[in-house]
Amino acid sequence: MFRKLFHPVQFWLAKRWPRRAARLFYIVPAKNWVLDWVGRYITRNVQRQFGMAARTRPQPPITAGDLLHYGSLGDFLTHRQHPANAHNAVVVTVFHGQRGDPERPYSQHLEELLAHQAEFQRLVTASRIMEDRFLEWGIPPEKLVCIPLGVDLGRFRPASPQEKAEKRRALGIPEETFVVGSFHKDGQGWGDGEEPKPIKGPDILLETAAQLKGHLPLFFYLTAPARSYVKNGLDRLGIPYRHDILEDYHAIPACYHALDAYLVPSREEGGPEGVLEALASGVPLVSTRVGLAPDVVTDGQDGLLAEVEDAAALAAHLAALAADPALGGRLAAAGLHTIQAYDWPKIAARYYHEVYAPLLGLEPAP
């Protein structure tokens, strides 16, 4: 009850307080997930480059005249009725999703978002696939902004041959194996993950592995929780692997140093960050045409792409990389050139110029 009475007083005072510069509050759950780091990179770089007060928070503050950026659909819906939304500019990021499946909660959440689009001023997404979907679903073009994810080029970098060999020895990976990385969660929930998460394509990963069995000395390096479905499948196939659950996002860069290729077998993605991280790490990328992948990668030039659910094409790409190390070298070199445009300071500057500054009247949209 006190909170309900307190909010109107606070907002009344905030609106009448001596004028100050607007602040950016990026709302994320503060659990050291990738979403949290996206918010941290954006706010830190916006503050450094443009002097705008910016920080992440797990819930909206009691302020008026500021900018609230909800880092995901879930964050927005959790706090959709918070009084702060009526007294600040509101931005929502949605990375992926499909409508039309009443059995899937995320589909229902998208319907709720679209039904309440008057409650936010900008909708940001990271891929052209999702931008096209939102336009088709009725989001006005002037309200929709497509800005890709970024990557920390200070942390993600190529490994030298010596570093690669040392990392493999430290992980106990046999020298003569072709090491494929898969670093995303692809099981339901946060336990063992024996039930697969279909949009992440764990069954496609296993089908790809099955087609390569016996043709090359394959080894999978897995991170992230909820990977039992994949591990059980690799056990059945007799394909060796290592699985590490990392507590710190900053431990991920070194994992790429062990790889010969990075595989994204997903049916649906908002990014994933692994697309950018692999390129920044000088690791050849093999991915389905999901999320950011077709926006960032030119097939055959700086990565290798396949249609969704095409395990045969994914397997053929991995086999080609294993048979021709020079191909991997060419892709990696081109990928390092491509990825320079996705350094977080450059992506954060786009957020400032294309979203924050126009909403706050600081400068016209470019």
C-alpha cells in the first residue's frame, strides 16, 4: 500500500525538480546472462562516448523524464504496468519469436507485446529476419529500429598456434581431432536439459554429427547448462566431447581458442552472440540462416551457411573445413575483417544516434 501511495508523490516531485539531463536505465535481470552483458556494454559505451548517464538495473527506477530500455520481451512484460513507464520514454528489445502457436508461451507473449505497442516508443531488434516480421505484424516503420548485437573485440581475439595447442592440452582434447564448438544452451530449463529445446536445433547438431561419424576424427566442445540431450546423443554415437559449465561470461573467449569450427544448428535465433564471437576469435563459422548470421556472413566468403534443418549441408561444410585447412584460414581472415564493424563502441553509438538521442530530442535521427 505504501508503495502505491509513494509512486505518485515521487513522480510529481521528479517532474517538478530543477531540470537535469535525462538518464538511460537499461532493465535486465542482473544474473550474469548474455542479456546482462549486452546492457552493460551499451550503457558503458554510451556513457563513455556521449557523456549520458547510463546504467543497468534489474527493475525500473522511480523517476520521470528519463529513458527506460527493457533488454528483452520478458523484462518488458514483467514490468509493463510499472508506473515509471508512464513518466519516461520506453524502449523494448525483442530478439526473436514467432506468432501463431497458442501452445507456446513466447508466442503468447508476442501477442501481448503487439497489443500494447502504444506503451513503448521504440522497438529494437537485432536481425533483418525479425525486422521483417515486426513490419508484417503491424509495428510502424518509424517505431522499429534494427541494430545488431556487438562483440568485445578486446576480449575475443584469435589464438596463436601455441595458444591453441596449450588450450587443447589443458582441456584434454586429443591433438589430431577436428574440434567443433557449441556454446549455447539447447535443453529445456536450467537443470540437466534432457528435454531438447527445438528452436536451438540440438537434434540437428546430432544429425550433423551422425553424418560425419567415421569420416573425420570429430570432437565436440560444449559449454552452457542444460546440454544432456546433446551429450546423451553423442554418447550413443560414440563421438567424444567435453562439457564445461562456465560461471563467468568472460571465461568464454578462451574456449574459442580450442576450436577448428563453431557450429550454429538452430531453427530460430535472436543473435546468437556465438556468430560474432566466432568471427572475432578467428574461428570458421558454420551456421543455419538464422538470426544475425545471414546479415553478418556472406556464404563462402567469411563463413558457411545452410538452410534451417539442413544437417547434410552443415555436415558438408564441416567436412570441407576439415579437409582443407586453407579454406578455414581464408574464412577466418575475412571474418576478422567483417567483425570490425560490430565492436561494442560502434554498436552502442548506433543505439545513441538511432534510438536514444532522437527520443530525447538531443539531435535528429540520421
